[in-house]
Amino acid sequence: MGDVLVLMEGIDKSFPGVHALDHAQFELRAGEVHVLVGENGAGKSTLMKVLAGIYSKDAGRIMYQGNEVEIHSPRAAQHLGISMIHQELNLMPHLTLAQNVFIGREPRQGVRFMLDEKKLNAQTQALFDSMRLKLDPRTKAADLTVAKQQMVEIAKALSFNSQVLIMDEPTAALTETEIEELFHIIRQLRDKGVGIVYISHRLEEFQHISDRITVMRDGRTIDTVQTKEVTIDRIISMMVGRTIFEQAPEVPEHPSAEIVLEVKNLNRGSAIKDVSFNLKKGEILGFAGLMGAGRTEVARAIFGADHVDSGEVYLGGKRAHIKSPEDAVKSGIGYLSEDRKRYGLALGMNVGANMVLASFKKFLTGLGLVNAGKVQTNGQHYVEALSIKTPSLQQRVKNLSGGNQQKVVIGKWLTADTNILIFDEPTRGIDVGAKSEIYRLLNDLAQQGKSIIMISSELPEILRMSHRIVVMCEGRITGELAAGEATQEGIMKFATQRGGIVDLSEPATDSGVGQG
Amino acid sequence: MAAIETTTAGVKRSLFHSDATQKLLAFAGLIVIFVVFSIASPNFFSFENIVGILLATAVNGVLALGVTFIIITGGIDLSVGTVMTLSAVMTGVFVTYWGMPIPVGVVAGLLTGATAGLCNGLIIARMRVPPFIATLGMMMIARGLSLVISGVKPIYFNDTPIYRQLTMGSVVGTVIPGFAIPNAVFILFGAALVAAFILGKTVLGRYDIAIGSNEEATRLSGVNVANWKTAIYALGGVFSGLAGVMIASRLNSAQPALGAGYELDAIAAVVIGGTSLSGGEGTILGTIIGAFIISTLTNGLRIMSVPQEWQMVVTGAIVILAVYLDVVRRKRQ
């Protein structure tokens, strides 16, 4: 590790109603990978957005390479050599990669307002070559996978000759192979003396990549520690402010053998290839696989949200023709999207109203008016049954935390009398503390006889929760494992068959996972 | 080897990529309309009638060029029609009332349009009023100002007969006798070339697409989005100003009550030409084809003695059809 690059002291920042940062501290040295962790809303992203010039601080000071600096805009940050890669991808899909990388700094021709496209492409090619990225600068950004777009964002950040590179949850959408490629590039940069801030929720990644860890909670900096000297349990307890134990994987008891859902030879283009499986009553069936393996596509197809080319679905042994989500709900199937805010909830509506959205007819009076009393009773029931933390049923759902929002969605599907629940990434974006509550809830539901399909990219979650595990890769089911015999390695073997985009053939500093 | 593969992939991509297919589709539509009308009416496919169509496209086409830039940002401009009229009135005031030379009048018209566009841009980018509302307001303001300034009566260019020649004369006709295509048509093509150059080769065009593609990302990349957006609306205003100068010349007068409804034809041309209302993509060639489709339809239906009321119904249906085809095609991809 080198000299101190960035020193942030006593940083304060308030938004209407929220004290986002409360005397936060942060130190970054040259040539280190510094992981910043904390629960949702702990202030990690806010602190880094202050450093990147996106938010202005209310109080405190920032020292950069020994001098106090004021960073008023993203552009000012870039000039200093501070770049941030955001959680949401920030590319312009209609522009080419080259146009994206050099947006705002396009090489011009003799006349100032004219672009020099040739030079633009050449510069980008050189940049990609230096990162050993196999990408054509003239491709449109929209045509790339999320992982490749991420690499382009890193390339863009590097093109500023950044000394400080901030990555906000860079691996959220990446596969294991792609994460390894990302880490490879991060290590290269570190060795060149770049200071890297890495915001993440994935605790298991830290030890692979980081030199130091700073933990934040409630807008405050709790501590900065050497990665080598701490355990994950210690980090978690610093994050949540109490000690919670990640329970050892417990395999729930064997479900009864009655098959409630059977899918035969489901096909759709290249997204779903000949998928067949069954789901038993009271069973949690884990769907493992990498991002883009086709798990969500299968779920949406069963739910009638997307059409299929061919295939049959049987419910309780009888052939079912589900052509729309409406049909699916009538047949007792509920789908809980990974993107709750977009597909699962009416954010502006209150808790009670959201619960009855999927079964509105049951809450109408003879005249077609809404029976407010019934809505109230139903809401009350599920708020208690699922222990949803909300001041009242009148609270708007957008003001709830991620975990409680997820519970409202679950309440909605239970209200609709669904027997088959498809959970797509049920704990994405949910705090460590709230996760175990969701797990317990899933177990309870299964024990009550509901059948659950759980799609998850987090292997520990899959291993801990599932009775059986189906693994998908590139639209196919490549393996099925019983809970007892499944291991992370076993699942990954079935799940990885994809080639990489970074050329790792030259001697790398350290590469853990080989290319599949 | 790899290079060849990339090139063929590139060609394939550009052929089947949305912009190109939509343009092909629109162009094929134009041809079909031409063929149908030619069969239906012997009067349709004549030199004079085609010149008539070209001339009828000129003003709407120029308006549509400006609107293209604005719709690519994901915005909309409802004020182009009445701003066009205001520009025509200002040109009339300068040339007829104040006796200024014609070039000064033309510049005054262009500047009027630019100013109105600049106001639109500032209201949208700085005051953060949604484009629909901001330009709706500007539409009414420009209409009102046109009536106030002109005293609610037309301003004629009878003292300056040369002004009418600006669009209705034919430089080509004097060079090649018998080939009397009016200047207005060449002004349209010239304006289209300039627009295509701006969109494809300049910084303004690049940021136009970038803003429409992902405004927040563009802002975070250090681009001053507010300023560029303002510039784009001002550019749209310049095209409205040019349309005003042209229509005043064509009618030999500035008609202050004219203009409302022109914005709809212009937006329709842009949309038929494949520019996405959600922003990020669009082409000048598409817009020009779209403008030709609208004027060819109007012309053909008139020749077939379809009443004007029904012409509107058909044009409306075509707009919906064009966008529907685009939706279907996108869904397939």
C-alpha cells in the first residue's frame, strides 16, 4: 500500500427527512482495494457520491493527495482523477462503445464542433487493448451483456487516468466467471497504484479482493480494519450493530410426494431449451444458475407473462393452459419478481391496498364498490402473520424497507390464495438482518403446504433453503441435485459453461477460478 | 479474417438494425403509395403534380427536421407551427413595415425562431417544466404575439416581388429550361443535408442522441446536459424560423392566423420516419421520407376527390399504422 490518496473527515450530509451521513470518515491509499460495507441505507453510496462530486457535502473536508479540495461536479472529480462506476449501469444504449467511453471528451477535427470518429475509435481500441478486452469499439452498447457493459464502464473510468476508482456494487449482475475477470482487472489496477473503493453486499467476496474494509452504519463510520485480521462474522456484527449468526445450512424435512406442478419440454427460442421439471407439495425447489441462464425466463413463461414456442404445463396432474398472468393467478400461481419496485408493488399505494391488488374481486361489494373494511381486516391479518414493520396499513409502500416490501408482496400472493409461489431472487437488496426473516417465512410457507420455486444467484441461500436444486445454464437444465448431496462446487460445475471476454491467457497476478 | 467477420457483422447489423429497417419500411411505403395513386388516377404521376408534392413537402419537411432533433432527446415541441407563423410575421414587419432589405428580414425570421426555441430550451432545461407543457405554452404565446404584432391582419410582400421568388422561383428552371422545380424544394434538401451533418458529425448531434438515450448517464459523464438541451431546442427553433421565412415567401404574405396544426404534421412526419418518441434514435432521411409520405397522401387523396375531412382520417390512421409496425418489429427483436 502506498501513500494516502484520499482522506475524508467529518463528512455530513442531510436529505429532507434523512441524516444520510453523520461525521463519516474514510481513508484511501494508493494501490489498495478498499471495501466499503454496510446495510442498505448505511451511507456507503452517499459518501462515495460526495467524493465523486455528485452530491455536495454539508460539512467536513476532503483531502486529495495532501491538499484540501472542493469537488462540485462529476466533471471536477474526473479532472482530479476520481471516477465512479455506478450501481445502475450508466451507458447510452444507442451509442457505440467508443462514443460512450469518450462522451463529453470526443476528439474533434480541425473545426471545433466536428467529431473525429476515426480517432475516437482508435483511442478506444487502444484502451480496450491495454485492458485486454475483446470488444469492438463500434458495437452499440445496447448489444452487449451486462458484464461487458460493466467492463466498458471500467474502461471509461480508466480513460480519465483515474487515480481513484469507485465501484458501487460492481458484481451485482455478474456471473462467477465474469466476477473473476473483474477481479483480475481490479488487481491489475491496484498493482499500478490506483486506489480502488469497492462497495458491496457480498461478504464472501471481500477476502478475495480487498486489502482493507471500512464498515458503515447509520451514516457513521464504524471502523476500518485490515482484511486479513477479521472474520466475516465480525464484519456482519459491525454492520448490524449486534451479533447475528449465519445459521448452518439446515435441510428441511422431506416434503410429501404429491406433484403439484409439472413442466414438460418447455421451449422458447434460445432462451428456454427443452426444460422439464416438477414441483411437489410443500417443497422448496431451488433454481440455481448464473445471470442469464434462463431461470427468470422459465418462471415468466410458466406464469404466462411471456409466450412459449412449445411445451406443456400440468397442475395437479391436469393439463393447464396458462396464456396470461391472469390465468396463472386464477390457477393459484404467484410470481414474485426480483425487481419488486417495478413489477411487484404499486409504490405510491398503501400497504393495505397493495395486499389486495392480485385478488381485487374478493374485496368488492355487490355494487362493485371496494369493501374497505374487508381490505383493512385482510391487511391487518397479514401484517401480523408476516410481522411486517409498518406504522399503519395507510403507510405508502415506497416508505418501507426492502425486506418489508418483500413481505407485502408475499402478503399479496397469500391473499390471492396462491399455492405455488415463484420467488425470483427473494433477498436481493435486502439487509443481512432481514434476510433470515425472509428465509424463516419461506420455510413456514412450505410447511403450510405451499410449493415454492426459489430462483437465486446466491449459492449459500440456495443450499440452505432448498429441498431439491435444479441448475440451469444457457436455457437448459444441466443438473438436478438433492439437498443433501449439493455443494457450491457441484452447482457451479453445472452452471458454468460460458466463455469469458477478458483474455486471461497471459500470466495473471492471481486467478482463482479457471476458464470453463 | 476477424476483421472481415466484424465488417460483415457490422453490415448485417446496420441492415437489420431498427433505424435502417424503419427507413426501408417507410421508403417502401412511399413507393407503394406512389404506385397505388398512379394506377388510381392518371393525373397523379405527372411532372406538374410531382412538383406540387415536392413543394407541399417543403415547409412541413423543414419543420419536421427541427422536431427530429427534439424528439431524439425524448422531448416534444408543440410550438413549431405557431413559432413558424411568428417568424413569418417578423420577416413581414422587417421587410414590409420597416422597409429593410430582404436578407435582414430573413435573418430576423430565423432569429425569431431561434429565440422562441431558446426560450423553450431554458424553460425545459433550467426551470424543469415538462416539454409538453412548456412548448404548449410557447405555442399559445407565439400565436398571440403573431396576432398582436401583425394587428390581426396579413402582412403582404407586394412592394418586394423578389421575396416570393425566394421559394417559388426556380434557379434550376433557368439553367435547365422545362425543369422548373421551385427553389423551396432545394431549400428543403439543403436544410436536410445540414441537419444530417449536425446529427451525424457534430458534438451537438452526439449529445442529442446521448441525452435521449440516457440523460442521467450523460450528465454524470460530465456533459452539461441543460446547456446542450437548450441549444437543441434553439436549433429546432431555427428550423421553425426557416419554415416561417419559406411560408411567407410562398404565400407572398405573413398570415398571422395560420400555423396551428402544422406541428402535428411535423411530428407525424418524424414518427413515420422511425424516430422513437422515447428518444435516443432517429434519422434525418427517415424524417424526410415521412414528410413526403404525408404530402403524397394528401395530394393523392385530393386528386382522387376524397374530401379534405377524410384525408385527415386517412393520415391519422397512417400515423398509427406506422408506429404500430414499429412496435411489432421491435417486439420481434
